Amino acid sequence: MKWLWVLLVVFILGLQYRLWVGENSLAELWGVKDKIEAQDAINKDLQTRNDALKAEVSDLKQGLEAIEERARSELGMIKDNETFYQLIEPSANKKSSEAQSNKQ
């Protein structure tokens, strides 16, 4: 009977070792859960980005306003009866050289 108890205790300790330290242990499970949560966060960000891109593609396919807006902002295009005014601010070097010439 004594050997049976010893054998049972050794068996239980072996199972506890596998549960906490061995292959497919709880520690591995917690690590995998953390990796899944991190990947879910990345996937959520990518899904938001994809939704924005899908909306932009749909808008570009459907309406000419989006195409016109992009052409104006990115390519500097203007309509036929429009006048384009470009305002250029004087650079810092030009201001400092003018200030020094005024001092002399």
C-alpha cells in the first residue's frame, strides 16, 4: 500500500511538472495568448487602414471631385478660367542680407 501512495505522488508530481514547466505548459499558453493579443492589435490597425484605402479607391472610382482634388493638391493643376497666384515668402538668408545692407 505504501508503494502505491509513493507511485501516486510521483505520478501527480510528474503531471504538475508538465503542467507548469514542460511542453504545452501554462507558461507557453500565456505566452501564446500575449502574442495573439499583440497580433490582434496589429490586425485592427491594418484593418482600419485597409478600410480607409477601400473608401478612397471607391471615391476615386465613383467621383471626379476626388480626382480633381488630388490633381490640384499633388500636381498643382488649375482649371481653364482660373488664375493661379503663388505667394513666396522671403527666405531667412535674404532677410538677413537685406538687413545688413541697410545697416551699411
